[in-house]
Amino acid sequence: MLDSAVVAPHHAAKIVFNDHSVAEFKFIWLRDSCKCQLCVHEATGQRLLDSNSLDLNIRPKELYINDRGQLEIIWPDASQQEKHRSIFDASWLYRYGQCFMENTYEQQDVERNRPPKELWDREKIKKQFPKLSYTEFQSGDAGLRKWLEYIHIFGIAVIQGVPTQNQEEVREIVNRFAYVKQTAYGLTFDVLAEPKAAHLANTGRYLEHHTDLNYREKAPGLQLLHCLKSEVLGEGDEEAAGGKSFFVDGFHVAQWLEDHEPAAFHILTSTPLRFQIKMDGKRYSQLWPVIALDSHGDLAEIHYNNRTSGPLQAPNNVVIPFYHALKKFVDKLRDPASELVFAMSPGDVVAFDNRRVLHGRTAFNPRRIARHLKGCYVDIDEAYSKYDSLL
């Protein structure tokens, strides 16, 4: 609720809210934010108002709190036969007024109401393993919302019991909330050992912690892997057969680095590393810092794949400190206390934020274990757009 609204100096309205917080809203900002049907298309929600046409020194003719507790402003728009009226709800002003109250840029989308992300290590994620059954996932919006919320909070979520008869079932999972993103690997791709593999993922080799496709203009935000087959061949110890999947919260590791090794953290956030690959006669190449921050200095993305990283191109005085910093980061990634490790069973679908959670696989002997995963990528903002619509 609004306690008071008055004209303040410097072309602004001073608004006092019922919690006694105060914000000053510049008149030009208020006029530009008008939501009336002359300024915003009613059906599409897109703006009709041309910001460039506004008088930068505009002042209201009237400004008051109406009977519904809203801020109401009458503007001197000479082009309109009737008075131009803007009406703002108190809750809307409060959300958007935070940057004016705190005198800072607002990083978060104030129209969203998502819970905060939770960083995790092995102990924490095992206590609240983010999984649900295929039946619950398919039962309605509640199951879908729960699963997408897991992805938002933890960067990873599992569905158990997904049918395996259709090898493209992972696309049906995606179709519930988004669409599959096509890459150079196609709409979907297979992860299984092949005699003449064109990619290390299609061997039985150990795959160290990594994020995918860092060599692209923008690495895919969400990856899904559907386990179609995981079978130990012949007699022997299933535990020793290998082929287990592991995941690490890169944000947790980056936060640990900032807290315990701030110099290393600074180097990995400020030094670009080239990721590159040649495939099918094409070459892909892109520069990323291992730890990418947003404009507020908060964790935004992780980019790391030892198999596709190129030579460091940096001043000589950066080279040795960079390798020291990278070693600290990778050592923490490989610390068993950081890792969530499990053997995927047929019917498991794991989805993870490819720009937050690093993944990998323990080595296995293809003659001892038959393992087949079907994977795909998704633009993560499509997943979150669906999630927001379910809140």
C-alpha cells in the first residue's frame, strides 16, 4: 500500500510505502512506464509508446493516490483530446522501486517469483535428491512444475521409470515444456561405445568433468540424457563394471574458490580460454572465461572441458597464475566430496543446467557392460518460461 505520494525536486515523485520505505520515481520513467491502452497493446502486451517522442522534462498536471490505493497521474499530453492518465498499482511500484531505494541496478526480473538457487556438494544433494517418477511427471502441471523447479534450484533433476521402447522418448519429455534444440549432432544424439568412435563419449574411456559445446556462440543451457540400456554382460561384480555418471555443481565449486582462493577466482573470471573443435569438415571456436560472472559480479556460467580447450592466449605474466588457478578449480571439481555419483538405470532421464553443472562418466569395458544413452539439448530459457507460467 501507499502512504503518500508527492512531487519532489529534480523531476520526480516521492512515494512512501506502508512499510515506511521511500522511493523517488522520475517523471520521465513513470510516463514511459504507462500501461494504458494507448501506450501498450492490450492483446499482445507490447509497447505502442515511442519513448523517443517524450518530453524529457515532462511534469504531471496531477499526481495523487486514488480510492483504490493506486498512484494516479494526469499528464499534459497536448496531442490527446482527453487527459492522458497513468495508473500504477502499489505492489508494482514497490517491486520496480527497489533499484531507486537502494540506488543500484536491479539484476533480477521483478516479475518472477522463483525460489533462490541452492548450491550443493555430495552430502547436501544426497539428502534431498531431486527426483520424481515418470507417473508424477506425466500426471499434470504439478509434476512438471516440481521437476522444473528442481532444475532451477539445484541445476539437476531426474525422472525415473521413463519408457525405453521408443528411443526418441526424450523428445516427448522435452515437448511437455519446450522444444529440442538442433546442434551439429542433430536433434538427438547417442552415447554408446562404438568400435570406430568419432567422439570420446562413444568409447569406454573415463570422461572427466566438463560442460558441453563451449566452442559454440552460446553453449546449450539444458541437457537431457535418457538411459535406454545399462546391462552388465556375463558374471561379475556390477559395482566394478564402471560406466557411472557423475555431476558437480560448478557454482558451488566457484563459490568455494572465491571464499578460499580469491586470487584464483579472479584469474578464472577474468581470463578468456579458447574452446575449439573440428568435426565434419567444420571448425568451431569460442572464447569464454572458466567462471563467467554477470554485470553484478554474481555467478552466471561455468565453461570447462579439458578435451576441447585450446592453448591459452594471454600475456606471459598471466600464464603460470592461470594454470595454478585452474588446478585449484579442477582439484575441487574432482574432490569426491563435491560429486554426485550414480549408475543410471534404464528409464532414468537426467536433466541438468549445462552452464552450471559439470558432468562426466567413469571408465567402463564395453565388453563387460552394454550402455546406451540418448541425449538432446534445450534452450533453458524455454524451460524457465514454462516454469514461470506454472507458478
